[in-house]
Amino acid sequence: MPMTNNQNVLKWVEEMQALTKPDKVVWIDGSEEQLNALRDEAVATGEMQRLNPEKLPGCLYHRTKPNDVARVEDRTFICTSKKENAGPTNNWCDPKEMYAKLTPMYDGVMKGRTMYVIPYSMGPIGSPLAKVGVELTDSIYVVLNMDIMTRMGAQAFKNLGDESNDFVRGLHSKANVDPEGRYIVQFPEDNTIWSINSAYGGNVLLGKKCFALRIASYQGWKEGWMAEHMLILGIEKPDGDIKYVTAAFPSACGKTNLAMLIPPEGYRNKGYKVWTVGDDIAWLKQGEDGKLYAINPENGFFGVAPGTNAKSNFNALESTKKNTIFTNVAINNDDNTVWWEGLDKNPPVNATEWKGAKVNGKEYTAVIGADGKPQKLAHPNSRFTAPAENCPCISKEFNNPQGVPISAMIFGGRRAKTAPLVYQSFDWNHGVFVGSIMASETTAAAAGAVGVVRRDPMAMLPFCGYNMADYWQHWVDMGVKLGENAPKIFNVNWFRTDDEGHFIWPGFGDNMRVLDWIIQRVEGKVDAVETAIGYEPKPEDINIEGLESDGITVDVVKELLSVDVDCWKEDVKGIKEFYAKFGDKLPEEMKKQLAGLEERLG
Ligand code: GTP
Ligand code: SPV
Ligand code: MN
């Protein structure tokens, strides 16, 4: 039964129903009764599996097709009427052409299936920063994930009202999960997303990357706010004051980990605490007091499972103990629980690996695969979908409709050599430049080669819904609006390696030591050293108390902060090449900043 009188919604649902021709249409109200029936159905058909009710109550398991385990950037499109509005970093197609190509693919695609109508809010219900979406899908897995990741069901229509046309129209069909027919298409000018032939995460949970970043970044450009691939966290100091920061790292480069950080013992004893507001996406808008405020539009975490353990990310692991969906991890058949590489050193003997084969986990992981690494029981991009309310360190501001005021923004990526542990930009515009020249080694979060360095400005390369040159100009314009309220901008790199390829910095909880310096800079409590690339800490200002056993000395910190001028000159060549793609659209400010860097490098 439709749960709204909004004619714009009703008319569109009818049109899509006529196109896809499902046997049945079910409106998702979000009630436990309805969701339980869907869980039962997914279990009965084998689409999902219930996990141990004592150890993992309310948890479900799902396996996707081996050809459908990550985002597909080469099949992701931004369709704007003018090509230059998508820019050189996005795949583009004329909207008319794309609709014409996809319409026959959707024609009758839901015959014999049910179409679920999912109303959802990105952002707390009632928040002036929140926006409504409706996703149509033929996948129960999508419904159950959207329930965790968004504020889903009848409540979402309250925000929309009966007249508004301001909602994002998402149409998803898993179709035959055919990789050749897979398309993830954003039409920013129509508030529309069409996704077909995938059943995996970022391709199909349309509220996440498709709406909250690609469509929302475009909306933010038009409406004067920002949608960013950023975590949001609060750092509580011993005096009780909480400073909020955001951080943009590319996919699988440590956002969830930093967002849920547990400070080292020395900090805990002094009374420092970290609170999680978000782990992947931030929507930012200037408040009435002039400051920049951020909300997390999501309601859960779609986190990378491998590497998550009680030591690396206790809070994330705790978040997955109930009402969580696991995708493409391994099953321990002895007690019907889950396992992944890096959970512990004890792979289950009686295991089912992520593709579904029953194996002896100990023997299986002892075999070296074609890539020279041990075979894996869980896919490297296997994920958990966990409710934010499960997180032991969830911020009390999580549902605050006004968001939290941001004091600092941090950029970072995986760089083996070039980027130092931390540096601060000279000012806002230099910070925009620092974000624009970000580069990182690719990860398993997207299909394609892993470990290749590519430019990934603001960690938004796969997620910016318009021309990246306009996006940088938008950042510059936001800086003008914010004036002296603009957050300070920093860059970090947890991934510098030694000659043997080992990470030098211990990372994880110890990243608190870098956050500490950042907060002290924000508060004007510590000096810095001016270098060619920005302000750096004096090595002795990074607190390394308690790190002696990890071999971290002031000299090692000095090494981690070193700037190799030749490396940077090489990097400048890469930046120039990248910038050249934008032609005349490249903002003057970025040209000026690049010239400044070159001059300082000598
Ligand atoms: P998406 O959900 O894809 O956007 O990823 P994310 O940015 O949230 O990454 P996540 O926190 O899940 O971390 C991905 C991988 O990086 C995991 O394997 C972590 O173990 C590893 N990682 C995270 N933080 C650190 C760190 O400080 N040091 C090192 N060496 N590895 C880290
Ligand atoms: C990412 O790849 O940045 C993710 C996972 O957060 S996905 O939802 O698949 O985009
Ligand atoms: Mn992400």
C-alpha cells in the first residue's frame, strides 16, 4: 500500500512499475513485522543465511556472485546534458542516449519478481540538512541493507510532505547480474539513479555513493553546501571540550578505523575519548553562526571486514555483534559464525570460503595463490553492514539535526614514500590544493588492479558528480563564505614504508598522537616548522610516549616527516599532467598554488 499522497512519488513509481513489470509491488514501511517476513523469505530462498543466534543474534550472511564483489568504476556514468559538466574524470554519456540504451534493459526485468519501494532519509529525520530518496529494487538484500544504512520506511515521507518534488529517484534491478550489462548511472539534472546487473554494496545501496556523494555533490554545488567522502569524529579532551574533525581518505584507506579510534593508554588515562559521528560520508553546510557544520547522512557502517579485529578496531568489531549483515566473508561451520583474514590467526578448519566451497581453512590459507600471496577465505573487499547504534563510541550528537561544528579537515592516502606523516596547509586555498593533489595506491574496494598509485583528489575521484575543476572552485568559494570560520586543513599518511615494504608508523589507535598535534594547531597551542609543502610538526611535538617497544623514536618521527624534494619534483610532473586534463576549466587558484609549490621546491 502506498504510504504517501505525494503525487510526484506515486506517478514515478507507477511509471517504473509499467516499465519493469513486477508481479507485485511492496511498499517498505520499515516495521519489524515486515522486515522479519523479508528476512524469513530471504533465508527460505537461500539468498541469505542466518548466523549463530547466541553468538551473532539477528545477523545474516550473504554471498554475491564472484564477478560482483566491488564497485565498477568503468561502468559508472555521470549523465549531464553537457559533457563538460561531467568533466574529464567521469565516464559521460548524453542522458537521452543513456535512457534509450537502458530502458529496453529494464523493460520487463522484474517479471516474476517483487518490486520493493524503499523510502529513506539521508540524514536525521527533521534535519534541515537531510534529503529524501526512494529506491525501487527487486532485491531483499538491498531492502535489509538499506534498513541498516539509512532511516528507512514511512518516517522518510514525513520529511518530504505531499507536494515536494525534491527526492532522488533510484531504480535498481539485479537483472541477471551480468557484468557485461552492468551500469551504475547518475543523472544529476534529474535527481535520478539507474543501477542494473549488480547486487553489490556501493553499486546497489543507492543512498550511499550514488546519492549521498555523486548526486549530493552536484546538489551541494548548486545549493552552496558540500558532500564529501569523509568520516566525522569528535575528540574529547580531559576538560570535556569536544573538537570535531572530518577526514577524507580513499576507499579502504582507514576512514572506519580512524572514526572509531581508541586512544593509546597514556591518552585514556588523561581522559581523552574519541566519538564517532560518521565513517564514510559527510554533508557540510555553513551554520547561522558562520561555522561549518557536518552531518553523517548514513545510519550504519558498510565497513571492510578483513583486518578488523579486537586490537585494530575494537569498536567496529563490537558493532558487528548483532543485527549485522555480512557479505563475502567466510563461514566457520563448527559454530555458524564468520571469519576473515586478520580477525585472528586461527582460520576455521571447517570453513566455507567466500565463493561457497567447503574447505579446510588452515590448509586453504597455507596455499600460495597466483598473486604470490596466501589464498583467502574472505574476499579482500568483504564487508559488514552494522547499525550505527551498535557502536560503543557513537557520538551523542549522531542524531543532532544541526550536525557538529568542524574545526579541522584532514586529507590522506596510501603513499609509500612521498607524503609525510602529517602536515598542515598554509591556509584554506592551499588546503584545497593539498586535497586536489592527493594520490593513493588503489585497493580492493573497486574492481581493477590493486596497489597502483593514482590521483584521487579529496578521495572523490570515483564519487564527484560533476566536473572536478568546478568542484575545486566550489571549495575555494566555500572558503570565501566561511572566512575566518574555515576549518584548518591537514594531510596525513599512515602508510609510509621502510626498505622492506613494512609500514613504519604503527597506525590505528596511535593515530591519536597525530590528531593530538592537529587539535593543538587548531587551538594555537603548538608551533610548527615551515617547509616547501606546508607546516610540519617539530618531531619532538609528536607524543611518542609508550611507543618505544614499537621502535618509534624521535629520529623515526623525523624520518616519517622528511620531505624528499626529488620525490616531490617527480610528483609535480604527475600533478601537471593531471591538471592538464581540465584545460581552461582549471581554477586560477589551483594554477597559482601549483606554481607556488614549484617555486618553494626550488
Ligand atoms: P571504505 O569503507 O572503502 O571507504 O574504507 P575505509 O576508508 O573506511 O577503510 P577502513 O578503515 O575499513 O580500512 C581499510 C584497511 O586499511 C583495513 O585493512 C585496515 O586494517 C587498514 N588500516 C586502517 N587504518 C590503518 C592504519 O592506521 N595503518 C595501517 N597500516 N593500516 C590501516
Ligand atoms: C567505498 O568503496 O568507498 C565504500 C564501499 O565505502 S561502497 O559502498 O561499495 O562504495
Ligand atoms: Mn567509502
